[in-house]
Amino acid sequence: MTSTERAAEIDLDALRHNIRHLRDIAHPARVMAVVKADAYGHGAVPVARAALEAGAAWLGVAHVSEGVRLRKAGIEAPILAWLHTSGTDFVAGVEHGLDLGISGWELEHVTAAARELERPAIVHLKIDTGLGRNGCPPDKWDALLSRAAQYQEEGLIRVVGIFSHLAMADEPARPETDLQVQAFREAVAAAENAGIDVEIRHLANTPATFSRPDCHFDLVRVGLGIYGLSPFSDQGSADLGLQPVMTLSTTVSNCKEVPAGQGVSYGYAYRTQKPTTLGLIPVGYADGVPRIATGAPVLVGTRIYPVVGRIAMDQLVIDFGTTGLVDTPDSPLGKRAVLFGGTGSPPVEDWAAAAQTINYEVVTRISGRVERVYIDRTQDSVQNRAQEAGRDGDA
Ligand SMILES: *Cc1c(COP(=O)(O)O)cnc(C)c1O
């Protein structure tokens, strides 16, 4: 068990549940599982496989390199990559059959790759409907459409999709989303007028999938939700019918009684008020635990204890608030310590609040030093059945 004593458990059954739930919500639109950034820290390849098993139709990544990695792992489902630089290997993207998001300048690079490979590139044109990041500005949209239509004539590309990204769907009442939907509809109409047959229109992210059915169109691009987390400040995972997928846990690696006035960790940002017991938790900012999250919860046994003092590179400290534990059967030494996770664990949102950030960032930044342990009861039972079938065959 030592190898899993500092682990991010990834519950693939919870992930499958979330995908099926999101499919129901999005229906008849289909679901793209967004697995960029190593599946928000959950592990891109196992997450992509489980998502496809549960009925996701598409995978989404930011970078071509992320998509190529999925292809090299044997994943054949449609994959869209939408964020490129002048160093992006578009030839690899086209060669591996990735769909490519195009906001403007990339079109020339993608058509060059298509020419080189003598194989058309599959593209989705991206309109900036107001986010102000990637996407073609509305005043350049007609020019992009006519260039794309011409390249399509020449057989260098096939335009299959039009997409855009929302700025504030996590605040459903905001009127800006209505303006973005309107701008999106106009961009799609302009594409059709330019002779482009738009098969797949996609706009929604996780919050819009839940709160704005008018944004579903043909496909929803869901990241956070497939990991079982809520994008809304006033609703948690359970309120949305989701199950958190990542549980970050370790064991209490040291436990000691200290007097009143003991300084704890660098800078003595915390001093004990009374004689107490301190527990050492062997995860720190090198593991991606935010350094500023002093006060965040750690569950040991049935109780939650706050992180005290500064979080260090490899470790943090909790205060058990009592004495008489050390060298007794009640000693926390070696007991499981859960920072965040699913039902019964502190929610990751408590860590996000302590770190002045959002749940997206906390899970995504859990570093490669933390082992990912995959829980997969469905697959285990499939394997067991296969083994049993094999034994029967031998007998
Ligand atoms: C990351 C991303 C998504 C997924 O967003 P969530 O809020 O995690 O669902 C969807 N579309 C684009 C373009 C993205 O960059």
C-alpha cells in the first residue's frame, strides 16, 4: 500500500455516471468530454477511455500535442484541438486525424499541412462572440468564411463545425450570454450563406449545459462537469446530480504532542494556544496543494481539522486540538487523511475558497508527484467475468 499513501484516487465509475447524466441533460445534443490539461489533472488517457465508454461522442483538447497523445494511446474517437501557436505541429494534427479549431491565421498553416499530406484537414471555425480571447472577430468573419469556402472547393479542408466560447455562463442571469447566443446564430447563418454546410454547431461549456438549454445546439463541450464539480457558486456537485471524481488523500505521517506556544512551520505563522497534538500531512505545494490555503480542511477519521501554519513544499500540519492521543490506540499516526473528494470528504470548493481560487484550478494543479490511482469497478467486474469465462473454458 505504500505506493498509494499519497494518491489522487480517480473514480472512473463516478466519471461514467457524470457523462451519462450530462448526456441526458444535453440530449439531443451530444457530449464532448473536454480532457485538456491531462483531463483537468485526472489523467487524459484513462478519463478519455471511460468517457467514451459512457457515451461521450467527442473529445476536446486545447493543444494538438494533447490530441496526438490520445491518438498514440489508440483512441480513435473524434478529437478537436482549438488552441495553436506558430510552433504547433499542424502536420501531426492532420496526420493523426484531429479536428482543428480555426480562429484566423491558423488556416494557412492547416492548408499547408493538408497540401503536404495530400489529405484534407477537418476544421471547425471559431467566432469570437464576446469572450475577447480566441475566435475570429465578427468584422473579419466574412473574410474567413470566404477563404475557408475556397479552400474547401480546392479539397484542402472540410469545414464541419462552427463554434464559440461563453464568458459568463456560470452566472445564468447575466444578459451578456443572450448577446453571445445571438452573435453565434448570426455567425452560423453567415457561414451557411457562404455555402458552408454546418454539421456541428457548438457553444456550451459546463455551466451553459446546465443553465442554458438554448446554448446546446448540436454538441456541448463539457470539462468541469464530467469531473463531477459544479461551476456555480451557489450549487454544489450533488445539487447538479454530479459525483466528484478526484479524491486527494494521504496518511498522517507524524504525530506529536507539543506545549502551548509551539510555533508551527516556516515563519511561525501559527502558534499553539494550549498543549495539543500536531499531525503532519505529507503533501505540499510541490504536489500542487496551494501554498496559501492555510485553514483548509483535512479529514482524519470522522473529524475535520484545519491546516495550521504555512503549507510547505512537501508537507502541511493540522492541529488535533487535544492531548493524550500519541502512543494510544486512538493515535492518528498512519491514519488516512483526506484533503478533498466525494461524498463524506471535504469538498474541493473548501480548498478553492481557502486558496482564493476556483475548483477548476485546485484539481488541475495537483502535480505529477501525486500518484493517480484509478478506481474502476465496472472494468474490474468485466475483467473478473472475462477471467471466470477463461477458467470455465479451461475446465
Ligand atoms: C476548457 C474549455 C471548455 C470546457 O469548459 P468547462 O467550463 O470546464 O466545461 C469548453 N470549451 C472551450 C473552448 C474550452 O477552452
